[in-house]
Amino acid sequence: MKIFLDKKGFTLLEIIVAMGLFSIVIFGIFALFEASSKANKNVWESSSVQNEASKAMQTVVDELRAANYSTVGGYPIASATGTEIIFYVNIDSDILVERIHYFVENDTFKKGVTKPTGTLLYSYGSTEQVTELVHNLKTPLETIFTYYGETYNDADDFTVLTYPIILPDVRMVGITLQLKQNSTPNAPVFEVQTKVQVRNLKAN
């Protein structure tokens, strides 16, 4: 009795083709995964940067809106330039008014706080406590703080004050932050802006 075995198998060409198709599928999967990871990273970075800026902006707005005369009688706004503003406001639960300093150093938006010291005669000679609020600002820097006078209405028809700023003329402050998504040279740039009226300077 004769038994015939089927010796038919994969040819070398079939194996090469199969391996090629398998490689294409694997490459496609990795490419899709890489694209998805990159997209997720961009979304996360964008959201993180904008949240950081929005949180900082809200803090500036809340404090500027409540700016008042200092503990030693200083005018509510002490300094006003395009990249720096110093004003007085009580940011804690005590009766003393802090000096608040928002400014830019390199590509970072910072906040400095100086508490008045002394007993009967107070002064702002203590060390300023600085914290970093927003990173990766677009450089070279453009104007961050814009100042407006008494003439404005609900239609956003504002009178922009020119530098140097005459402090008693200030009624409203505009804030604009341009920041990059990350620290790479060609990173996308986002802009967050708002205006805040200083209540204790309001004349109308």
C-alpha cells in the first residue's frame, strides 16, 4: 500500500510577500499611534498653557479691580509701564494692604508681594516674595499692560494713555499675554487678554 504525502508548502516568494504585508500593517499601526500621541500631547500642552494663563489673568483682574490706597497712604497705582505694574491691594484677611508687583523676567510672567512691616509707622521695605505665574511668553515681548483714561463707554471706545503714564489719569487697565505652547522655537502662540476697571479710581 502506497501513501502519498502532500509536500506543498509556502514558497519563498509567498513568505516574502507575507512579511512585506505584515511590515506595512505594523508600520501603519505605529504611525497611527505616533500621530495620536502627538495630537494628544498638543492638546494637553495647549490646554495646560491656556489654563495657566487664564488662572493668572483672573488673579490679576481680581486684585487690580480692588486696588486701593496703601497702608501708608500711597496712591493705589504706584507704577505703570508696558511690562510692569505695581499697585496696592489687601490680598489676605488682615487689615494691612500689600504692594503687588506684576512683571516679566525673561519669558516668565511673575508676581511679587511685599507686606508692610512695622508697628505704628509702617513701610514696604521688606523683601518682595516672588512667584512665577506664566511661562513661555512669546519673545521679544510686546506690551502686556495698556492703560485707559476716563473717557470710555460700553462700546469699547477707550482712550488709550500714552507713555509715560500719568498715574492719576488711569481708570482701566488692559492685560494681554502672548504665550507659546511650549519652549520650542516654532511653537504655536496663544493670546489671552482682558480689561479691568479699577473700582476705587472710577470717576463716573
